[in-house]
Amino acid sequence: MDWIIENKDWLFSGVAIAIPIAIIGWFISTRGNKQVQKGGKNSTNIQVGGSLNIGGKKDVE
């Protein structure tokens, strides 16, 4: 407890920097890649976030 009281200035100045950076990072991550898939009635939909291999061939990248 004494250590916290003696070092409160630099300890809490780090928190004052970390909180805004965490909030900015959260906003950036929520705006990231969002995949949306729409399909009609009786349709088969495949959504891939990377490469798709069908039958040993690299068909879609």
C-alpha cells in the first residue's frame, strides 16, 4: 500500500494513457471487416474469409 501511495503519479499516468488507447482500438476493431451474406429461397450460400479449395484446386482466393 505504501508503494502505491509513493508511486501514484507515474502509476496512474499510465492508466490515463491506456484507457483512451483502448477505446480507440475498440472503435477501430468494430469498424473492421464485416461479411454480409444474402441468399434467396432454397439457395446454398458459401461464405469464405480466406482461400477456398474445392477438389484439390485453388478456385477462389
